[in-house]
Amino acid sequence: MAKGHQVALTLHHDLTRPNFTLVIGSNVPLLCLADSQPPARYIRSISGIPGPDGQTLFISSLSRARSEVYTCRASNSISSSHSSVDADITVSASLLTMWSLPAAVQLTSDANPLTTIQKLLARPTIAISQDTATEQRENVTFRCSTQDADVTIHWVFNDLPLVFRERVQLSTDGKTLTILTVQREDSGTYKCEAQAFHQVRSSAPTFLTVNYGPDPFEIKLESGVSRGEVVEVIEGSTVTFSVETQSHPPPAYTWFLPYDSIPPPTMSSFTIQAVSREHEGTYRCLVSNGATHLLRLGALKVRVLETLTKPHIVPPSLNLVENASSVALTCQTPHEGAGVLWLLRGQALLPSDHLVLSADNRSLVIHGLRRDDTGPYECEVWNWGSRARSEPFRLAMSYGPDRVDITSGSAPGVVGTVEAELNSSLTLQCRAESQPGAEFHWTLEQSTAVHAGQVLIIWALTWEHQGIYNCTASNPLTHLARSASVRVRVVGPQSSLSAGAIGGIAIGILAVIALSAGLGCFLYIRNARRLSREEAEDPIQEAATPTSEEEPHAESCSNWLSPMYANLPKPQGQVGVKKLFHMTMCSFELLWESGGICCHQIPQSSFMRRSHHQ
């Protein structure tokens, strides 16, 4: 268990003797120490009057003819041990005497033993080799002089203790201070302090001026954006040029401008209102220091960006066909320094192997055109101050035709076979994806007739309209063609006679006509011969009887024989009867004269020939 030990009452000053001197008016600290664990508690009293607790007691403003007894009591709360010590301080006339303390008491003080109170120190003075120096060129020496002996010299820089560095040297007695190769941070106030007998006297401040600069600098431009070695500004904006550099004394500024419209400025900054292309060029500033004789030159290149106008996409000159090799689009703009951005369908275009941009983004190459490459495309020119976008542009690309589909007005969807009633109408429509629109042609098998158009309409179906119809779609630009077919079947009532029966009836009718004609001709010829003989026998009667040329003819009954059975239903798969009997009977005229029938010039050979042909 810890216990209290002997208490030591001591002065803060290093006093090595029981009798010592203190300066009238000074402050005297008394420090009470005791070896204790845990730390002891200290209770103080002054001449029997309780004083402040604690280890340290200050006697302020020590005066003459003063005698006090200072008691310090230390106690340990754990061991209940305690110890105390007294000190008697008496000040009379000019001598402060302390009684001899017991062995347990230690009095110390930093002051040298004196028998009398010392007088005040004299104020030291400083001498400087030169109060103005040039940075990194010269050395400066300070010397502190004092009238008092046995004093310690301390140096103060800008009211703080001087920090000694490699460039700062101090003499053995501390009175000479030398700064080698002065630098700008050495500028300031210097003082020396003389210390003795617990007194400190400071010299008057001495100021050292160090000239330096100008340092290297860069020309700054407000409202501008740096692009490498060039600063860009927007046409019409207000710009300010400025220079910042470290220099003492302040430097002189000389500007060199790329134009002569205004005199060169002589300040560290100047402003241009409403900058234009005239102000483009290189700006230089010369900064000089007359004290250091140093010169610095800075330069800045300025580019004035025009207000951007809308660009234009130059289209390709050739007709574009799907799957062609490649096509190039060019973004045309007069602004050389502007950046270019491409957009596809309103979104930023992402380059790929299919869409390739040039190094300056001015050209876009599309490799292997596809149908979805039509766009729209836009190009946008920009700089950091403005933007402008072209009108949307679409590629006019030819493609197709794709698969051909045939639809019928009476059936939904694509049809391959259509059945329709006899004498009804039928509408067929052909369609195919194509750019430009495809051209359509309809044909019927085993027929040379061609119908042009996307829609084929048959108003009244007959048996002749049966068959396979082909629709061909063609693109004149891609030179591609595709086709599809549909079978049309006609349904309805058919004739009860077979094809052979109908043919036999037709031949029989033709034979009756031929026999009637032959009989008529025979009667006509015979009658003509009889009349000729009678006239030869009776000349008088010949003169009285009018000739055939003078007699009026009966009304001509010569008409083109219409094809018979033209309205008969056509058997499926047979050639029409109309075509079989459509012959020209050469001038058959049935003349009714005197109750007889005659026929003029029946060309029997021609008739037989035509019959044989049919």
C-alpha cells in the first residue's frame, strides 16, 4: 500500500544557497513536491491563513519589508499519511534573506547569487550590411550591439524566435547574424534581444527588403476554353486577358496584340468587348522588374469560334440498292474547328464495322446496305459555346420485290385456288414488298394476253376464264422479279349434249346448207339455159322481154352468217364451237324470183377448203 513520504517545499528558481536575492517587483513561484502514490493532496497556508490548494503558489510583485511564513502540507488519502514543511521569506531594505531550511527543504533558482538588486539592462541596437538585397545574388549581415556585459543575445524575426537554417549563420557570441544568398522569405523585420538578471531588452526593428521576380507566368483568359496550346472564345462574347506573377517591386507590363485597332495595354489585365474574328491570333505580354533586371515573356494563342450555322448532309450521287457494297454520307459545314456528332433515329450513332466514321467524324460510311439503314440521319456541329443540327435525311434505297402474294376479294388471306360461279365477277390482287413499288403483270396459261396492274378484275366469268393465272412483280431499279400463281375454277350448269353430239349436229347443219345452195344453183342454171333457147327461137319475144339487168332485183338478203351455237355452253376442256363454224360463205344471196331461189357465184372450192380447214 502506498504511503506518504517527506514533503519538499522548493522555489521554482534554481537556488543553490539558503541566502539569495530576488528582484523587487518580480513574481516568485513556490513549488511543493512530495513522493506519493497515489499522488498526494497539497494544502497551503500563508502565515497561518489558509491559502489556495495545489502544488504551485505564486508570490506576485515581490515588495520590500515583507516577511511571510509559507506552509505546504501533503497527505495521502489511502495510507492516511501526511507531511508538511514551512518556508520563511523576509524582504528588508535592499536584501531578501531566507532562513536556513531543514534538510528536507530544497530551494532552487536560475538566478546567479547576488548581494544587491541589479539595474535595468540597456537597449541593444542593430547594424545591417544592406537593407535591400536581390534574391539569390547577395548576402546580408546583422550585428547586435549592447552596453551590458554578460548578456545573452537572442534573434527575433517577424516577432517570432528566429529559426536557424543552413543559409543562416550565427557568430560564437551570438551578436552577428549572416544570411547567405538571401531569398524572398528572408524579407521582414529583425530584432535582437539582450537577456540578463531575468531581464530582456529588445532592439528597435530593422527591416530587410529582398527584391525578386518576376516569376514565370501564363496569360489567363476569362470566358475561354483551353484546347491544348489554343484558347477558344465565342464570337461576340466579352473576354479578359490577365497576367499573375510574383515580383518585388511590382513589375511593368507591355502587351503585344495581333491587331492594331487599340494601343497596347500597360496593365496586368485588359478586356475586349464583343470579340470578333479580327481579334484572333497570338497575344504576348512582357513583364519586367527594374530592380532585379529580370524579364519574362508569356504568349497565348486565341481562336475565335463563329456562331455555328446549320450543317447539311450531302447525299450519295448513285442509286442505292439493298446489299450494295457501301455508301458515304458527308456532314458539310463551313466551321472547320467545330466537332461533328452523328445521330441515327434521334440517338447518337454508335460506330461499328457496319457504320464507320472518319477520323474527323465528317463522313459516315455504311458498308453493305440493309433495308433498315434508311435513317433518318442527322449530323450536329458543336463547340463548347453553341450547337447546330442538320435537317433529318433519309436514304432512298431500292429493294425487292419480296415474296409475291395473291389474294381474292372473296377469300381472306393468300389463296392458291379460287372457285367462282359462272357469269359472276372475280377480283384478284397481287402484292409484294418493294421500293420503289413493283410493277405487276398477269398472264393466263396457254394465252399470250397480258394484263398490267396490281388488280385483275373479270366481270363475267365464262368457261374460257378457267386456268392458272400467274402474277409477276418486277422492280426496274433492282432488276429483280418474283411471281406467284393461282388456279381459277368456274362452277355452274353445263350442256346435256356431249362434245361429239354437238360436233355432229354442227356438221349436219352445214351439209344441209351446202345441199340447199347447190340445188338452188342447179335450178338457176337450168332455167337460164331454157330462157336462152326460147329467145333464140323467138327474136320478137326477146326484144319484148326485159333482160335480167333491167329487171329490178328483189331486196338483197345477203347477210354474214352468224356463227351458230355461239351461246351454247362450252364443254370443259373443248375448243369452242364458235371457232369451228365461224366461216365466210362467199356471197351467198338467196334471191326469191318467180317463186325460185338462186345463188350468185358459189365458190365451191373455197367453201370446201374452209370446211376442210375447220
